[in-house]
Amino acid sequence: MKEQVTPPTPPVSLAALLSREDLALRQITGPPAAEVAVHWAHTSEMADPYPYLLGGELLLTAGVHIPAAGTESEYGAYVARIVEAGGAALGFGVTPVHDTVPPGLVAACEASGLPLVEVPPRTTFSGVARAVWQLMAQARLAELRRVSEAQQALAAAASRPDPVPSVLRRLAARLDGRAVLYGPEGVEIAAAGREPVPEVRPALAELARFVASRTSTTAADTVADTRLAAYALGTGGGFVLGVAAPQREPGDHTIASVAAVLLSLLTGEHQSGTGAARSSALVRLLLGARPEEVAPLLDGDGEARWHVVHARPDTGTPDPVAASALGAALGSPLVDPAGNVVRVLVRADPPRGGAGDRGTGGPAAQRGWTLGVSAAVGPGEWAAADAQAARALARARATRVPVVRHGGRPGLADLVPDAEAEAHARALLAPVADLPALTETLRVWISLHGSWDRTAVALSVHRNTVRQRIARCADLLDADLDDADVRMELWFALRRL
């Protein structure tokens, strides 16, 4: 059979073409139409179409060269040349040359397994070809949409607390197969997706070892009707992504390549200097170490204090390049771009003038960004600082200022013992404690001095929603929220919790 040269566009199913009512095509013989892939349409009245076919065509003919009373050998030879050229199907147009499809041609197609389609008189060959191109364009658009959605899903998975397993799970789900990460020694480190048939697993591991030991960055194979692919991660690191899927859809290679790039970033740790220290700190955190235990890997002595910064661009959505640029401007490589918000962990300024001065002012405003900055805290308080930064950013956006810093000065609330303060706060807020939307709305509304519009902006909800939630809070708490003393006490409780 001739080597097929198929176009870069995805094929279309013959069944999709037959379903077009405007064409009224009818399959006479051959395998099920759903199993036949058409890459293009071509019209030819040559007695031997082989030299003019590239493979994968729906060959359209009116049978000018086919005698009405042809012999079995003539029909057989014609069909055999189409099959040898890799033709996908034969479309036979009835009238004006033939009133019906010649029975001998039907028998020859049936014997060779070549799909035979009858094209009615009212349907032109150009109309069939146009329908093929339209279906291919639709398939291409669907493929691009599928790849784009997969890229977004994989990027989101890479930003999760367990990025490597999350990326593997998402990739396996997208390809309806199995995804495996192999280590430098060819050992399976992590895997996701359905378990393949027994012979596939060792074959995929062998393919991964082949890629790891060669200069080629990818390799593919087929075992037990399962498509295998292996992708080397990074340069010389020895990590390999293996993929096993029951079928190969257009765009699968692109999706797997995106996952390979993300896994390269996640596994390609710098092996010296601060890069290795940050990688080590991340691994220890993922394995359950406390923040204060890994902090010395980030600052050398573990005594540094940190600001958590939440930032949103004034226009558009942040991309990884913009997020990295923001981190560089703030002097920190510890950047997490997630959705519309970029989070940065920034080391506070060193002490100036006294033990109590730990640089609580935090990073300065950045052009084109709105920032919320937490108080300067130790590693054990990073989670609390993250919440402070989120609230500060919401306030900054609501008040339309470039930066808001969480207050770090001691206040009257600090004079009350923590245990007593928390007990009082929990008792006071008990009626709304199980309704986080209400408590957060109440917190923001009080912090913005009861402004409906600014609270709506900060929470990204309608101002009527804010009014309804605050009214609900007042009802559940049985409190007059217009009373300054009530607001002060609620503010004290909200800050404690």
C-alpha cells in the first residue's frame, strides 16, 4: 500500500457525511461508516486513480471509464488500485453515465472491504467536497477548543498544593487513559488514570527508559491496541512522562506536550544555590513539615519575617510572565499566579533601630497593580497572613487605592487574653458561624464603614446582595448594625476569628 500523506487537519467520520440531509448520500457496502475516516475528497474519472491519490480520500467518480457490463476482473482491478492507494471510500454518482451503481462494482467493493457510497443525481461532487471541508473545519475548531480547555485545566492543576499528581490526574482524564511519571532510574514515581491491560505497563516503562537513554525527547509505540507515548522532561534530568491511551485523537500529542512542559518545570529543580533550597523547602512542605521548619532553607537562619502580598493587575488577567515580573519588582522569586490574583511571599525588611521594628510597612505600590499586603509575620503565621493580604486587596480595590497594608500596631484587642477573646468572639458570632458568605460580607462591610457600593466591589457581588446579607446578619445576630458600639464589638470578634 502507498504511504499515506494526510493533511494536518483532523479527519471526519464518513458517518458525519452520510448524516447530511442536504447530500442524501447512501452507503451501499463496506464497514460501518463510523469507523471510516475521511481526510479529503477527490474527483477522478481515470481508469487507474492510483497515481493521483495520496491516501485517505473519498474518491468521487461518475464511472465514465467503467462499462455498464464490465467483467468481474475489471471491477476488481479498479477497486484494488483504490485500496492500494489508501483510499478511504468510493463515492459513485448515478446519472448521467449510469442509472444505478453497477452490481459488479458493488461486489468488488464488498469483497475488498472498501466503503461504497451512492451519490444521488441532485447532489454535485463539488457539494460533497464542500461538505467534507466544512466538517473538517468544524472538527479543527473542536480540536482547538479541546486543546485550549485542556491547557487551562493542566495549568490550574499545576498550581494546586499537590501539582504533580494533579497534572497526571488531569492528563489521564483528558486522554481517557493512564499517565505515569518515571524517575531518573526508570522507577514509577506517580501515576493516575485507569489501569491498562497487563502487557501495557512494562511496555510503557521500557519506552520511558528508551527515551531517558537517548537523545530523542519523544517516542511512541502501540501495544495491545493501546497507543503509548513517552516524553523526556527537561534536559538531562532523567524524568520521563509516559502516556497510554486506547485511541489517538487529534490534539492528544499537543495536550501531552503541555503536560510534559509543566512537569518539567515542577521536576526540574535547580541543583545548587537558592533554587535547590527552595525546591527542598517545597518538597518538605509537601511531605508534611511545618513552615517554621523549612524557613531556614529560604532565609538562612529561620529568623526572618515575611509579608504575603496579593496583587491584581489594573487591567486584564495576569499571565505567568507578568507575575514573574511582579515578583522581581518586589524582590522575591516566590510567586504564585492563580486565577485573577498573584500571590507573592516577600521577606520583610531587616530590623531597623530596635527589636520591635521588623519592617511592617511592607512592599511599596507597583505601577499597574493593586496590592494587599499582610503584616510581617513568622513562618508559622503564613496562613493567617494570606487571609490578611486577601482582605487588604479587597479593601484596596473597593477604595481604589494602589496598596492597602494590614495594620500591624498593637491595639486594645491585644489587651484581652487570646483564649477569652476567642471564646467571646465565637459566642457572639455563633448565629452566623456556619454561613461564611454572611460573615465575610459583614467583615468587609464594617471595614468599609457600611458602604454598600464599595462592599459590592470588594466582594464582586451586586449591592442588593450586600444589603440582603447585612439584613440577614442583623436578623440572626439580633443586633442593630447602625449602632457604632455594636459594630465595634462585632469587628473585634471578626478579627479574632
